[in-house]
Amino acid sequence: MQRTVIINPPKMCQPMGAILAYMGVHGCVPVVHGSQGCSTYPRYNIARHFRESAEVAVSSLAEDAAVYGGAKNLAEAIKNVKARLDPEAIGICTTCMSETIGDDVRQIVKKATLPDDTTKVIPASTPSYVGTHLTGYDNAMKALVETLAVKGEPNNKINIITGIINPGDIREIKHMLRLLGIESIFLSDISDTLDTPMMRGGHKPMLPQGGTRISDIADSANSSGTVAICKTAGSAAVYLQNKFNVPAILGPAPVGVANCDRFVENVTKLMDKPITREIENERGRLIDSIVDVHHYMFGRRVAIFGDPGIVSGIVRFCAEVGMAPTVAMTATKHRDFAPDIKAVNSEYGTDMQILEGTDLYEFHEVVKSQGAELIIGNSKGKDIADDENIPLVRVGFPVYDRVGVYRYPILGYRGSIYLLDLMTNAILGHKYDPNKLHQ
Ligand code: SF4
């Protein structure tokens, strides 16, 4: 029977993702054009996951805006943010309400800014009744390059579109590129803005340090290529390819041996660089760590949920280490998700169920019927893990019932080792039984 209700959906609305994209830009303040709750909800999630406060402004629409439109509120919001914070950029994202009443945000922005304004204002359309936080991220990132990228001289750099990953992951990707001798522009970069150092005397600046400079986003049109870590965040890469002939590669997320190898091959080919001994060593250590735990992990049933790019990567990695994934679930539909999971099924002989565009109720039903000894996903899987007495390895966004998860990578060779250690220790800590596990 067709269900007409969603129960416990592991997805968020578009402004959530757009805010994360804007927060990776240096000196950028996101402005949510909607009612107050539309900014409170993302700020709450950001604070719980990253343990950082988030400067997010809102145009604060109320009943009168539903009748007369929200132009006055948005113009006022832009004026106030400029006066109070003097930001380098303002990233606007729309909401259910501003999209439904039909505000022409571009026109409002035009009227609210002067030609000699130093603050760049970037409007993105992020209607929340379609798509998810990943759509919002993608739309905002595309709006950033559409508004700011400018053709100039070749810069011999690679663009990396991160998608929604953690500061620890971004630092790990930067580390890999350093080992390969490749210069990069990150679109965008929350590794400092959402993991901000506390300065001496307990001082934190109003707008966090770090983030991608506006000048670097402008320069992204002159790079040798773009790699989108998550396939759901590829629109800006496609735009740069079509408009400025910057070759684009979308995914896969570098989790596990094969996907990290693909990432290294992609960036070295685009940049015409050799694969270095240091990277080979990191790869070798990942293989070694798989060998070390293979006897603990072989045949272990694992259920995985989250954002499609990251889930596809983790699924392949679990198969590589000999585990038996039973279900792969995502709330965000993407054309490559099912083919990616089916490819793992056929290569590794696994028999995973694929759930797409659905909720954690359905995921829970499959966990009960197919069984699992480990769940991998964000904090929204906690109740299922508790109900079924299965350990939960927390990855993705949001993770709000553990601290520090955002600091550590699961991407790259070293991040994959860390993820494997987490998975193995979760199995050992929870199910240790000398009759079942060989030591
Ligand atoms: S779903 Fe719509 S109304 Fe709810 S927080 Fe998101 S934008 Fe606002």
C-alpha cells in the first residue's frame, strides 16, 4: 500500500545546504529570505554539529509579507547586515514562503544595492518544497560561480567542490593535494569557518577567519579542471565547464581504496602530475589496515544511510573489506545512486536493498527483516540502533549526540583508515564473543 506520510526523514530543507555553501566563503553572511524559523532551524543544526555559533541573518517575513510581498523586509535585511557586519559578501537563499509569494529576489537585490557597493550580494533560489539540503547546497554553489567567476589567465589550479562534508574531510583532501603538489581552489571551504580557533583571551571574531576568498571564486573560471567530491554538488562544475571550458568530473567521494584511487587518478590527470611515493604509502597503509581487520569484518552485515554520494562511497568500502551490506538508503534522490549500488552488488556478489527518496521508518523495516550488525549514518539513526541493539557509527551531517565528529576525516586514504577503525571497534566493542570472532 502506498504510504502518504513520511516518518523520520533523514533530510533537511534547501536553505540548510545553501547556508553551509555560503559559510565556506570568506567574510560571507547568509541571509535567509523567509520567516524566523527558517534560519533558526539551520543555525540550531549547525551549532549542534559543529559546536560553533553561526551568523545567519533572516528577512523575518510575517503575515503581511504573504499579502504584500517580502521586498521591504529583504532590502532592510541587506541594509542591516551591511551596516552591522560590513561583510565581503551576502549570500541570499529563498524559502518556502518567499518562493510561494513569488518575490523577484534578483530585482530586490538590484534595487537594494548600489553599483559601487563593495559587498557582493549573491541570490540563490532554494525553494524548500522541492529537493533537500543537498539541492540547496548545489543551487547556492552554482549561484556563487555564476555571479563571481570571471575569465582570465590560466591559473594551473584545480577546483574542488566539496559538497556537504566535514572540516576534517576538507583538511584531508587538502593534505592529499599537497602530497601530489597540486594547487587548488576549494568551492567552498568550511574547514576554518566552522572549526574556528579560539584566539588568546577567548576572542573570536564576529565573522570567522578562513573560507574561500571572493577573488578565488572569480579565478575558478581559469582552473585546469573541477572535481566535485559529491555528485549531488556538480551543477557549479557543469556551469564552469559549459561557460569557461573547465573540464568537470563529478565524484565518486573518495572513501575506500577504489574511490580514493579514482580521485587521485582524476586530479593527477587533470593537472598532468605524477602520483607521488607519499600518496602510494598512504594507499599501502589503508590496504594494510584492511588486512589487519579482515577476519573481524568478513561477512558482517551492515546497513548504511545518509547523503547519496557518501553512502555510495561507504557501501563500496564496506564491500572492499569483505562486509555484507544489506541496505543502502538515502532520502535525496540522485540518478547515479541506484546504479552505483547495483554495481557494488554485481562486483562483490552482495545482495543489498536500495532505498531512495524515502525515510528512516522504511530503513528500520529493512534492518529488521534483513538484519544488521552495524549501522552507519548520522545521529538520526540512534533510535533504530537503540531499538535493535546494534552499534551506530556516526558519519555525515548532522551528528549531534557525539562531540568532535566534524574534526575527523572519513575521506582520503587516511580518513578511510579512521573509518575502518571506527567500524571495527564498534563491532568488537559491541559483539565481542570469542566463539564468534577470531582474534
Ligand atoms: S521547510 Fe520551508 S518553512 Fe520549513 S524551515 Fe525550511 S524553508 Fe522554512
